[in-house]
Amino acid sequence: MKMKPLLAMLALPLAISSAYAEDGSSFPAITVSGFGTAALTRSNSDDAEFVRPNQVAGVKKEARPGVDSNFGIQATAKFNDWLSVTGQGLVRKNVQDAYIGEMAWAFAKAKVSDNLSLRAGRIGLPVYMISDFRNVGYANTMMRPPVEMYSQVPLESIDGADAVYQTSFGDTSVTAQLAVGSTSEKNQAGYTVDAKKMTSINLVAENGPFTFRFGRTDTKITVEDSVKLNTVLGGLRAYSANPALEAAFGLKAAANSIEVRDTKASFTSVGLGVDWKNFVVQAEYGKRATDSLSIADTSSWYTMFGYRIGKFLPYFNHGSAKQDSVRAIAGLPASGFPPAPTLALLSAGANSLVSQAAIQTSNSIGLRWDFYKSAALKLQIDRISPENGPGTFVHATPTFKGPVTVFAAGIDFVF
């Protein structure tokens, strides 16, 4: 287990305290909190692995803890009424099939006024309704955020700055957040996604038991080190130098349509939360759009209904994801030609790139039991139906087809 980022975060309060002690200043107020999930997850299929978004490996029929288990710890040093520093370390399985420690948050916060706060450093990317606490199982009703929605933008943090403004209009409180910066994260497929010139707007209105949310994120994306993408691009452009092939198939345009370099991308979403009497509702709808066919345009949504009975909360969730852009490039050849024997293979490779977005639906039932003041037991069963491919599953065999049933049980805790 690689723990250096987590250990560095844990050492932050001590380092700040030591620095203050050396110059004779009073110690900052330091608070430490944490969260975690201990869970086992399995499915009823050995033909593919069920994963959370951006996980490189998951589970089949054998129950394993790696999909839903994690551990996080957060420390905040408050210097005075307006200045603080926060760090959050997180241990989980993500783009490596091992428990890795990572620095999820690391920012300085200045409270400019009662309404306005500024932060600079690494902060959560506010792209979803529960972005700030998606990894805190105890803060969520379900075992995990629905994979149909939360796989659309696997980026979780932004290195930059944000401004958060809070006000109220009568009984309605409004929070407006604007974040700017960039991020670079390795993908589950092994390549790196660089997102630059990123802006994210997050608007939340709360009135009594109702929460309404609107979000919009814009960026320019570059994919680095993708062997498959680079091979297809290089081959199509090489064959486009042949005038006859270029005239027949438009290979240069096909290559340009799948390239991901400073490509415009956006994600727009709306959300609704209701906690009224014993009823609990949570829903989100989102649309991803890009200028490259390699990162497909998609639509996704989910709706969760729950009913609280004492310390028990049974719930049902339905999720859906579909691809809005084309799943094949028109005009590419399906068979080879004497001067271009591998052109058909390149065409197949290009079409596989543009048809890789998950198309699936799922129905889930679960039960949350708050058996202790800071711990909850969860049981969840998902029935997942991928279409036209493996959906959000990974390492699928040629014979894989859904639907697949996924079982999970775990304990969420905070301290």
C-alpha cells in the first residue's frame, strides 16, 4: 500500500504547529476527522468485472472488498477567524489494483466576509450533486453513487481556486460556486487525461426539505499516452497521403474527428434532493458533450426513492446511461485493399473508439440501518443491464452479456 500522500497530509498539522512554535505565535486550532467504508461486493458473473467509475479492476463471483471499501482522513488548521488550511487523504482502489493513498484535497481558505469564501489549492470538482462527499459513504443513502451517472466525468478534483458565495432570499438559501483551474488524472485504461482551462459553476438552492442544484463544467481535454488512439490516428493519417484512398474514404477527416487534443468538452447537470417527513428522494440528470467522437456525447440520469422507518431506510434506485453521438464513422472501409491491407483494421479500431460509451440501465434495492450514532450498515442489490457492449463493466469476455446482479454489504463510519 502506497501511503506517502496520506502520511504527508497527516503531518501537515504538526508542521504548522512547529512553525508557529518557532516564532512564538499561538498554535492554530487543529481539527482531525475521518471516514471510511468496510464492504464486500460480488456479482453473479465471471464474464466481466463490476467496478466503480475509473477503477481498473473489480469483482466477479468471488466477494472482494476493493470496489466499495475506502478510508479517508481530513485535517484542518484554523489560524484565525478568516484563514484556514485543509488537507484530505484518501486510501482506495482506483486506477491501480491496489490500495493507494492519494491527496484528495489540499487547500487554503480565506473567509472574506460572512457571505464570501475563497479557496486555493486542490479542491473537489463540483461536477455532481454530491461531488464533495461522493467518497464518504456515511453521508449518502446508497452504497455508492449510481455508476451510470458518475462514470460520465471520472475527474474528481481541480487544482486551482474557487469562490463560494452564500446568501438567502426569504426562506431559501442559495450557494453559488465558481471554480477555475486544471487537472490531470490517469484513466482506468492506462492513459492520462489532461483537462485545462477548466471552469465549473455550481448553484444550489435550499428551501425547507428541498434542494435544487444546477452545474456546468467546461474544459479543454488532451489524451496522452493512449496506445490505441495513437496507433489508429497514425495509421489513418499515413493512408490519407494516398490521394485515391483519401478521396474515397476521407481518412484525414476521420482522424481529426477522433483526435483528443485541446478538445472542447462540457458537462451540464441538474439535481433534486428531498428529505420530507419520512420520504427521501435524490435525482440527477446530466449531459456530456465534446468535439471528439472518441469521448462520446452522453445522457445519464438516476432517481432514488427511500422511506425512513425509525433507524432503517429502505430505498430503490433506477439509473440509465446512453450515448447521444454516433457509434460508427460513416464511410470507412469494412474490408482491406491491396495498397492498404491494414486499413480495415484501422477502421475497426476507429469505430471501437467512438462506440465505447456505456449504454445501460440498472435497478437497485437497498437498506440502510443507522445502528450507531456514527456508523451505518448497508445492504444493496443491483440488477444491471448493459446494451451494445459491456456497459460500465471491465475485462469483459467475448461471450459476456447482461443482465448482471451485484450484491454488496458494508459498514460506513465517520469519526
